[in-house]
Amino acid sequence: MHTNAQTALAQQEDHLFKVLSSDRFLNMQGLGNEVAHFIYDYDPSWALDVAKMKKRLKTKLATERGIDVLEVNLYELCVELLKARDVWDRVLDAEERMDKADFLRGLQNMLDPQTHIAPAIKERIADNPFQILFLTGVGEVFPFVRSHTVLNNLQTVVSHRPMLMFFPGRYEVSATQGSALVLFGQLKDDSFYRAKRILDQEA
């Protein structure tokens, strides 16, 4: 990671800490009727450094401000769901011999955000008291789980606490086309309008 990127990431980490620890953010103020869902979009090449930054943020929020962060990693959650249904080994076996398109469709059905992922996250947050939810592992679950469908299905599930999705790519806002997530800076997800870019929030 070159010096300019390190400086930019350090500035973003400072901004994130200030926003996430603010009463305005924690109390979900100034949102109108919108859900308190936010996106932290970052250069995919920063992934390892962002992972370290995320750990530091969680520790700092807990030790300096007493703020509990619950992290849900979508990839780990998907693996847990498949293992719980005793299909994990079959999925690994099928990946080698099935047509890619057929395999993708099958996996998408098994990990449908509405029927499987959102209820699993609902269960997870019911068992763990927290002030902020971090949603990670977005890049690892593409293309069988799409970011926008997860966000859409979490609007009612995570409505009592703010949520921050860590997104390896760009969050684009267009006056004519609404908002879009561009995964890895190349793959455009469907438009959605509810989540806000965390770096644009006032600290």
C-alpha cells in the first residue's frame, strides 16, 4: 500500500471513528424516515489494510467509548447455513462437476437473502446485544449473494440499530439513476436508494 493510500485510509479511519461514536449516529438522528444503513466503500486493493482497520475500530469503540460492535461476515454466515443443512460437502463436490450457471442458480436458491440470510442475521442480532452492526464478507459471497438484495431484506430486520456495510468497490450516487454499488470497481449491482455513504456523513 503506497503512502498516499495509507494517508487516505488513516484519515478515513479517523472519520469513521468520529462518526460511529457520535450520539447523532448511535441515536439514528437526522435520517427522516430512512433506515440507519450506511456503506463504507473502499478500494478493493486495500482489503487487507481495511480488515486491520476494522479490527482497530471495533477495539477503539469498545475500549474508549464502551460501544459494542457486532460483526456479521456474510461468507462465514453462508458457510454456517450450508453446514447446518448438511449440504456443505455436496456443494463443494457439485462446484467441480456442475455447469457454472446451474451451480450459481442452485447456490442462489440455497442462500436466498429473504428466506435464509435475513432470518439468520435476525437470529444473530437477537442473541447479541450491540450498538452498531458491521456487515462484512461482501466480496467473498459475490455473485451468489448480491449486496443490494441483502440490504433490501435487512431494512426491517436491522432497524433498531445503525448498520455499516464494508464494501470493496464504489458507491455511486447519480441524480438521474439513484444509487448503485459497483463491486470491485467493475461490477455494477442493481440500484437501491436506502443506504447512505458513511464517508459523506458529518463527524
